[in-house]
Amino acid sequence: MAKLNRKQIHDEVRHILDQHPGGLRWAEVLKLIAAAHPETPSNSVRGATHLLFQSGDGIVKIARGTYQLAKYAEAEAADAVAQDEAVAATAVPIDTPDRGAASVSEQDFYASFAEWLEENDEVTVAGALGGSSLGGKWGTPDVIGVLKPRAQDIFKFEPQIVTAEIKATPVQPVVAFGQAVAYRLFSHKSYIVVPRTTSNDDMSRLKSLCSIHGVGLVVFTLDKDLPDYNVVVLPAIASPDMFYVNNMLDRLKNSEPRLLNRLF
């Protein structure tokens, strides 16, 4: 068989990625092409695939050295958006002494928690996200903020990204914890915010998990006018992975450019 030219290598890469919807590492792609087309020099294959991956032509980098066809990445993001928006909009029934039966959703607390972060000097500026507006496999924080030095500060420091996952439904603490831990990939501090009506057993587990993994835990009252946020476990400052930081900020630039400008 004749050796493949650049276009044929590109076609072969797309064909391989199409057979692996979840994505594939670059090294695995090279191995598969080498096995199917041993007559093509490895340097030619490596150079052609590098050019294709760098071009971003219908292929996205989803992790270090791992690539996926854009159509599959977009489909996954759309599914995540639908699921997260449904959860965020879910009405939680509550009883209020002065207003009788009512309901709230986690979306009702995004703005107030962003304000709480600012008021407590956890961040310089914060804003609500939620709704999986960033897409991606790791979801979207409900609130994101940045702590950055002010003009009058004597000691200047690198900006710190702070994220939060809010759950208004008391039965979702494990989901909240998993998401908050995932956000540590691209944030210096991460919070879980859960209602005070969370069961004692779940709250005890959350306290232990948050203490072990350095995630902040905040409780609040299911009253959108007076949520009364209170810290139970302080978050530990982590060193995020710069690959995921830039990946998140790139997605933020595309989906919420105004918020990105406010934050940075």
C-alpha cells in the first residue's frame, strides 16, 4: 500500500475519532494509524496530526493530550446544560410564617451568594453563572468570583479564582460535593452551599469530606430575601491546574464575555 499523504492522514484521524465518541489520546491515535498504515513514516503521521489538532478544525482538546470531535463535545455539553438547568429551576416547597406555602429554586440564591462573597472579602468581584453556560464535562459553577489586589494594597498577589456550587434541594449533597471538587481543577477556592434543612447524617458526612478535601461548606436558609449564609468549613487554598484554568476562561470568554471583563 502507498503511504498516506497529509489529507489522507487527516481523514484517518477524523475516522478514528468518530469511532471513539468520548475522545482519544494523541498517542493512541498515532498507534492506530501506524497499525493500519505501517508504510507511512511515523514522523509524517505525527506532523500531520499535530497540524490538524492545532488547527481546531472540528476537533477539540478536552484534556491534556486528549482530543474529541467537536460534534460529540457539543452534544455532551448540550445534555449537561439541559440537566443542570432542570435541576437549577426545580421548585423547592417551603413554609413561611408570614406568606404561607411558597417555593424557591437554587437560581434564587446565585446573586445573593455572589454578594456575600464580596461582602466577606472572599472575592473582589463575583457574578452568577449556573445553567451550564460554560458547557464542558465538568459543568459550570453557580457562582464565580476573583480575589485580586486593590490599588492601595501594599502587597500585591496573584488573582485567586473562587467558585461555588449551590443546592437548594437538601437531598443532593453528594452531587454538590462532586461538582465542587471538580471545580478545584480551575479554582483556588471552592464552596458547597447547602440548606440548613440538610439531614444531620448528610451534613456530618459533608463536614468530614470538605475538611479532608479542602472544600468550603456554607449553610443557608431557604429564604431568598434572608438566606443568612454561614460558614461551617473554611476552604483551603489550592493551586489549580493552569490547563483547566485557561480552558475554563476561554469558555467563559465565549459564553459570558461581559462577566469575564468584570472579573479580570
